[in-house]
Amino acid sequence: MEKITSMIVEKTGISESQAEVAVKMVLSFLKDKMPEGLGNELEGYLNGNGGGFSGIADKLGDILGE
């Protein structure tokens, strides 16, 4: 989650703690909308545990203009 948090701080100028809250809120929202296993995979990947989401951080970077 650190990479996404850093990108949000850089792009928006908000504090790191505010960016962390935003990431956690979005993750919670996505997990509620995804099948349970898929949401857990996403959370694991964002926490650096790999999983079935190879390249998702890069894809998010592309979306955010990184």
C-alpha cells in the first residue's frame, strides 16, 4: 500500500496519514463489491504479499499518470 499511498501524496499534496485513510477506504469499498476471495487477494497484493494481481500497482500507476 505504500506505493499507492506515496502516489496519492505526490499527486494531491495531502498528508501521508490522509492518503493512508483514503487508500484504506477505497480498499474497503472494493472488497465489499468483489467476491470475498478476490478482495482478500487484492488486499494481500497491496500489502506486498503478491497474489494473483501481478502488475496491478503498475496498472494503477498508469491510470494515475505515473
